[in-house]
Amino acid sequence: MRKALTIALAAGLLLAGTNAFAQISVGAGYSNVTQKIQASGLDKTISLNGLYAGMDYGIPLTQNISIVPGLYYEFSSGSADKLLNIGAASALLKGRLEEHYIDVPFKFMFSIPYQGNKFFAFAGPTASIGVSSKLKGDVKILGFQLKGDFLDMYDKDIFESMDLMLGGGVGADIGKMLRVTLGYNWGMFNRLNTDSNSQQSQDGSSSGFNVGQLIRDNATINRQQFYIGVAVLF
């Protein structure tokens, strides 16, 4: 959490330090997030629906090319039945996965004006910082039973909180006030924490899950995101 706040603050200072020619865009939209689970003989996905909101700055480099750093907050939620009910482990899960992120995109934009409007394409990386990832519902797995409660995927060292997403998209500025954007991002990092999945406390008891017991060896979970949004230009 401290790391996420530090990066978010640094991004805010970056935006604040841009020059007077930067164009501010403040907006919100819909996102569809797919968690793609892959291993030997295994290929499953879970789909989450969500909302995002935030702002970015368009800093012109030439007449048609700009760099666009930004800062966004994202929430997504959806059925998690397929997430743990895989592999050799006996799992019964009926619930939802709810996730919160701080996204820091850095895009390169190419735009073409046309009859008072502007059409553009963009591409670039996004640092996606997980703030919260929790399972809520009726869970019974490996001796644990949680009914109507939360299982924190970060606290139990199941998921990594940092991801780097690469993507791009297209959009249009309608007049001088409204922007419409359509984009797609692909997460480059494996979300599973494969380094230290079960930690021992001082009294010798386990303080986390072992992902190897939940999901077969060499499994990966990658996050993909499709989004569409509108923004007001200043």
C-alpha cells in the first residue's frame, strides 16, 4: 500500500510539473477485465466488469504528436468461481472477486484534425498498482471456510500487486470539449506470487496460502483490459 501511494504521488507531481501548453482531460468510463489462467492442459478466464475515473495531460511535441501521462482509479468486480476451482486441489467457491487499482499510463498519441474535430491513435505502457483484491462469498478450501466474508489475495500472498500493461487504442475529440476513447491493455506480469506463497509466523503457524497447492505448477494469470470512456477537455 505504501509503495502504491508513493508511485501515485510521484505521478501527481509529474502531472503538476507539465507546461502551460498541456491539455487536461478529466473523464470516466467502463472497463471489462479478463483474468486469463494458463498452465499445462489448462486455459480458463474469469471476466470482471468495472468503472474507472481520472485525468491525463496531453503535452504536444509536434503538431501531430503528443505524450500523455495520466493518473486513474479503477474498480472491477465479477464471478470468481473459476479462479480457485482448478488443478488438483478440491475447491468449492461461490463468490466474487473485487479489485481496486491505481493506473498510471504514459501514452504516445498521434492525432489528425478534421473539420473542427480531432481523431487520434495512441499506444504505450501503464503501471497498474493493485490496492485491493478480495474474494467475497462462500469459500471452503484446504481447511479454510469463509462465509459471507473476504479473502485478501494480497494479504495471503496469492497475487502480486504490481503489473505493467502494454496497449493502445483510438479516439476522437469532438469539438473542443468532449473526448471519446476506446482502448485495450495486456498485462505483462504473472499475477501469481510464485516466490513466497506460504509464510511462517513466529509461533510456527502458516500465515498464507501456498499457490502450488491451489493451482498446478508453472501456472500464470495475466490481466487484460478493454475500456471505453468519455472525458471533458480543458
